[in-house]
Amino acid sequence: MKTTNLAMAAALATVMTMGVIDTADAAKKKKEKCYGVSAAGQNDCANLAGTHSCAGQSTVDNDIGEWRLVPAGTCKELGGHDRKAAKKLFKEMQAKKNS
């Protein structure tokens, strides 16, 4: 009897874990990196300039080099950019600053 209950519990735990993993993967797919929309201290990770590598270290609102995860499809609506566009704008800003 105990063996049956243990087996049932293990099977249930496996099924529940698979559901959590599937949900986590689905949630991850529903997000995208959006550059230029983070408030100071609200970025999600490293910036394009390479001046930091951790979340929460941005110092300027809406810095084009900083990103945060947003729901997929909303970045443009928020006034943000994907990585490729942000990198291009960042390089243009750096060139302008250095000239």
C-alpha cells in the first residue's frame, strides 16, 4: 500500500513539474528585450556600453543602452527598440559625442 502511494506521489510530482517547466518556457517566449524604456535602476541586466553587468544598475531614465523584458509585441508601443536598432542608435550617439 505504501509503495503504491509513493509511486502515485512520484508520478504526480513528475507531471506537476513538467507543467511548471512548460509554463516557464511559455512565459519566457512571451517576453522580449526592449531597449530604451527602463527607468533609472530598473534595467534587467547588462547594458550595451559594457559599464555594468547587473540588473538595477542603470543611472538614467530611458537610456538606449539599457533594456528590460516586456511582453512580446509591446516594445515599439512603449517607444523602445530591439537590440539591433538600439545598438545602431547607441553607436551613432557615441560617434556624435566623440566628434
